[in-house]
Amino acid sequence: MVQKFIIDGLDYNAADFSEEAKALVSRLSYIQIRLNEINNNLALLAKAKNGYIEDMKTEIIQERTGVDFSDLFSDE
């Protein structure tokens, strides 16, 4: 399969690249993979942060009111 790239609106065929250009494409691919991993980790950490904030709110409300919300919503 022929790999094509568009750079500044121009099409390039990867088969025509020099060895240095092919190495650069490989490095760019690696960077893109790492950026995707980092973005996934950011999303995971943001979700965890939001969960901790919600737990903190519940804890504060429980301290102020004395009501344990986990008891209210348990199936037992």
C-alpha cells in the first residue's frame, strides 16, 4: 500500500522519500502515539480528579449533617 502525506496542501508519496525523510516520518509517528497516550492519561486523571471531588463533597455533607448517604442508597 502506498503511503501518502499531505504537507502544506501538497501530496507526497512516502516511497519517494529519502532515508532521512523516512526516519523523520518514523519519529513523527512515535510522537503522535506518545501524544495520544498522554491525552488518554490526562482524560483518566481528570476523571479520577472529578471522582475525588465528588467524594469530598459527600464527605463534607456527611460531616455537617451526620447523614451517611451510602446507607441511604444501599440495597440492604
